[in-house]
Amino acid sequence: MSEPKRCRTRIARTPLDMEMQAHHRIKRGDMEVQEQREDRLSRLPDDILHSILRGIPLKHAARTSALSRRWARTWLRALASSRVLDFTDRDFARGQAPARAAATVSRCLQLHAEYGAPLDVFRLAVTAPAPAPGSTGAFERDVVGWVVSAVARGAREVEVDLRPPPPPLAAKADAGDESAAFVELPGDLFVATNSLARLALGGFRLRAVPAGLAEGLRSLSLSHADVTDEAVRDIVSSCRALEVLSLQGCNLLRSVRIDGETLRSLEIVRCLGVRELRVNAPSLESFAFHGDNVYSTSDDDDDDLSSAVDLGSTPALRDAYLSHIGFDDAKNAYDEREYAYSNFLSCVAHARVLTLCSVGLLHLWAQLSYDPLVEIDMTSVQELQLLMSSLGEDDEGLHSFSSFFELYPLPLLGRLFVSLPSHTAEATTALPGEVVDDSKMMFYCYDDDFVLDQLSYIKLVNFRGTRFELQLLAFLLKRTPALEQLVLVTVGEEGGAPGDERVIQGWVSAIQKASPEAQLTVCQSSEDRSQNPVHTRFYHELLEE
């Protein structure tokens, strides 16, 4: 007897069942596609993966662990094999306790040493924690250990910045109050033979560092450092190959004396106590100073206050930046310090590129009432930039501007840049169609007929169309027969600029011009594609951020 046939029951599928099965098939397909994508990423050669990871900040590199199975450790191997260890992205330590951030840096250095790759560059930027009562100084020991390790392993460039965010210019902190943030470097750190070519330190104490810092050092930058006049003098004199020296916020400096045969670039910024500057650098090509006017306060120098600055012979000087914005304002300009400023300017006036500020122009103008025949030779200047910190409706600003051009010939000047104040709420904007001339600028009228016959390019930045600005513009356009291009960069509608190019065109067309064919360009800063000055770093703006 044959076995009965088994009955197969077919269960009817509802539309919902069919939709759910289709959804599962799609989901499985998506997972397979995702796995294939991960596999394709994982199959990239190590050198390509490592080159990608080395080009992004550390914090972002660590996050790539989630991209695929293989990338979980790839970013660590890329870091360990790199010649550059860069921890200058402060975001990597944001939200972490200082101890944890320090542990991250220490671990990365350890991995790099274990891998055995050469180390050429070590960079770090973190904010040093405030020392707590009874602190063991663990963070300080970690930092010194990192510098020691980098130097010992032959790094050519070491940059460690422990400074907090800069305070406003008005907050001139006392150096003694800041000393708690300094990390002491051991005196024998740089005695051994090393490969250092560039060293940049911020927030360190260097009193114990010997003169023989590094004979092959070519660039030295000290920021917010506890360093004395004697230490700077000895360090520079012992670095026989030094070409670049930057001193920023070193408030213990009083009498700076620098003797460097190979020095090509010197930068002194916000060193608040400097009252004497003596430089012997015959190869100097670039000089920048931003700070208080340098003048002697000793009784011995009462008869010759201008002797506080001496830059010696600098025949190779190419560019010079001299600004006192934020330190020495107009209300303090009318005293003996004008003589010190004119001497300072005379030391750098032979440069081909020169940047000056409105405070300096006021010093020169004030000095005219005492000695109108002060000679400053600026006949080599080819590019001039004027940083005007506060103009508004101030006639003194107009007079100091015009007298500068009247009294000091600039026969080779080809490019002029004027940086107008970024905030001029007190200034009055001219009306559309209003005709503005330069009559208010002619105060002394030494030479009303002078011309700037080589000037072919003028650029005014932060232009709003105030009556002051238009008077200044009228003064220039009347005396520039060779002018080819005039660029007016506005601050945008949010800053109070007219925002209407036709209004500005109307103002300019009504001004008397020596070169009526000059091309006019009006644009906002985001649209500006015109020529820029050699000096684009404004120290007073950096310190206000």
C-alpha cells in the first residue's frame, strides 16, 4: 500500500508580509554594499592611507577609526611613521583634562620612538594649566620631557607654545604676575650636539639656558618668555648662523642689544619694557616693531632722547614695519618723545617697503612746531603702507597725513596702501553727490604744488565714504598724475559702508584728479582680488582677537 501524499499547505502572504521581506532584502543588500565599500577602502596601499591621514588634524585622524575595519589602527601607524608630529590644533585637547591631553602627546611620542622613524619636526600648542596649591609640576615635567625627546632624536624644528589666549592691548600685565605660567627649561638641554635649525618657544623661562644654545640654529622665536637682556644678547651672539629672530611679549626686556652678522629678519612685538634698542646686523633685510615708542628715561640722556634706538648700518634692508597702535596714542604725542620717533624712523626709512602708523605721523607733525627742518631720507621707498588707527573728523589726523607727504619726498613711490580704521562710528558719511576737496588738509602749506609722479597704484581698505576719507582721497588724487588704478575696499553693509558703487563713483568723479583716466575698482573685502602690500600681518589686529 502506497504512502499517502503529504499535503503542502501554502500560506497566503499579505501585502504587509511581502513589503517586510522586500525591506529585509534591501537592508541585506545595503549591508553587502557597505562591506564592499569598506573592503575597497581597506585595499588602498599604506602609503596612500598614511598620506591622507598626515594631512588632517590629529583629532580628525583619530576619528577615522570608524571608517572601516582596517582603519582602526591605521591612523596610529601613519602618525608613528611620519617625520612631522604636529599638535598645534588646540581642538585635540579641548574638553580634556590637562593630564589626559598630556598623556595623548606622550603616547604618540612613545609610539613614534618605538616605530623608529626619523623625527624632523615637533610642534605643540596647548594652554598650560594654572598651578594648583601643592602641585607636583607633572605637566611641566611632561613638557620638558617632550622637548628633550624631540631635540635628542634630531628634530630640526621644535615649536612649543604654552601661552594662553592674548589679553587686550590695554591690559598690560605685570611680568611677575605671569611668571607662574612659565615652564623652566633645564640649562643642559641644548648643550649636546643637536640638529636644531628652528626653535620657537612660548611660555618658557630661559634664565638657566647657557649661551651655547645651538650653533646651527637659524631661526629663534621667543613669545611670552621669561628671558633677560643678557640672555638674549648671549644667545644671539653664540648662534653664529642665526638668520631670523622674533621676540614677542617678553616683558622683562629693557635694554635689547643684538649683535648678529648673519641676522636677516628681526621682529620685536609687544615687549612692553624696552627703553633701549641697539642692533648690529649688517645683513638685516626685514625689520618689524610693534610696541611703545622707545625713548630713554635716564637722567644721563635728557639732552639726547633720540639716542635710545640705533640699528647701525643696514644697507640690505628691504622692508620695515614700525607701528605704535594701541600703545602710544595721540593725546601723548606732544612731548619729547617725538624726537625719539623721528630718530627711530630714520633708522629704517631707507627700506624699499615701509609700513607706518597714524601715531607715528602725529609724532612727526607735533615735532614740526619744535623743529620743522628734521630730515628723514625716504627717497628709496617704493611701497608705502599707512595704518590709520583713528581718523573720524579729527583735523589733526588730516594735517599729520598731508604734512608727511609735503615734507618728506618720495620720488620712487609706486604703490600706496592706506588701512583706514575698521570702526569709525563717530565719523560723518558724505551725502550722495556731495563734493569734497582737500582744503582742510592744507594746514602748513609747505609745498602745495608737490606731486607723487611715480605713484601708479592706490588702495584704501575699510572705506566708508566719510568726509574725512574723501578729503584724504582728494588730497592724493590731486597729486598723482601717473595713477593707473584706484582700489576702494569697503567694509560691507554691516559695517556702515554705502554699499552702492554708484554713490562712490559719484564721489570720486566729483574730485579733482591729476590722472582722469585712472581705473576705479570698488569692492568688499571678500571680493577683493587686487594687489596687496608686502606686510599683511597687522600686529595690533592680531592682539585684539
